[in-house]
Amino acid sequence: MRARDKAAVSALRSALAALDNAEAVPVGAAKLRGVALEDSPTGVGVTEAVRRELSEPEMADIVRREITERRSVAAELTAPTHAGHAARLQEEAAVLGRFLDEPAAE
């Protein structure tokens, strides 16, 4: 990271965001809709909701999806003008693959 590897930074930020989104509270868990103001809870922390905890296999699946997405988009970018972007996506997929001990793609 100190060398400012832009592909690695971009891949890791994106993967962390995907993991963070996966831990978000499901929409159906918000049960306060339609509650009268006088019946609403008050105090410190009452609006906090417990985030989901992902298991290690779930986290690995999310990272695999990020890798697959990058590789498929890179494969679609066949025009010579997009070669740089496709190469960057392949680099990002390789960075994420190293965390899962996956072999690098072509």
C-alpha cells in the first residue's frame, strides 16, 4: 500500500465496501414505521441496529463475486481504447484473488 498501488487500493476499497454492505441491517428489520410519535422509543442507542455478522465462507463468496465481476467486465472490454481499463480490472481481480489463494487468470 505504501507504494500506492492504485489497482490494489481500488480493489481492496471496493471489496471492503461490498463486505460492509453485506453486513447492513436488512430492510425488513426496521419495525418503527407507522409508530406514533408518543410511542416511539427515546434515549441513547435506541435507533442503533445490530449489523449482520458474516461467516468466513460468506465473506469469501462476496470477494469471489467481486473477482468474477471484474473479470467479466474486463472480458467485455474488447475495444483497443479500453485495453488499459481492462488490464486494470484484471490486476484488481488478481489482487483480490491473492487473498483467497486463487490462481491468477490469464
